[in-house]
Amino acid sequence: MPRCWIENFINSNLATLHTGDATLNFEQLLILSINNALQNSGVDVTAADTILILSSTKGNISLLETAEVNASTKEQIGLYSSAKKIAGFLSWPIRR
């Protein structure tokens, strides 16, 4: 049941953000949530002291159920890959 709620939330809000087909549902949900949180926060995401910490117990693990497991899938499952896509979409500099 939660999956339907998530899909409805993403579909009803995603058109305004234009994330493109390269983002997965997990990443789209994060982009929408982060964008919503930042809209009224006054946080400067380009400031040197602002970072994105992405923590999840599952991440894109659902790819193992729906995609062929290969090098690309393994890369997409990693949270670093999602964090990089999200940072790029939100125009955050990527720091290591």
C-alpha cells in the first residue's frame, strides 16, 4: 500500500521539477522531499558549510527485484550514485 502513496506523490509533483528519466523512484522522492524542505528554509545549498548526507537502510535496493544485476545496476544501488544525481539536480557542488 505505501508504494501506491509514494507513486501518487511522485507523479503528482514530479512534473514541476523535470528530473528526467535518469532518476529512479527513490531519487525522485528524495528530490521532491529535499526541494520541499528547502523552499522556505533559507539554506544556501552552495555554501561551503552545507552538505547533503544521504542515509537509508534500503536505498535503491528494489532494483534487485526489477532489473538485471550487472555493473550498472550495482552502481545505481549505491547511495553515492543517488546522492550524486540529487546534488546535480539541485545544483549542489559535489565535494569529497
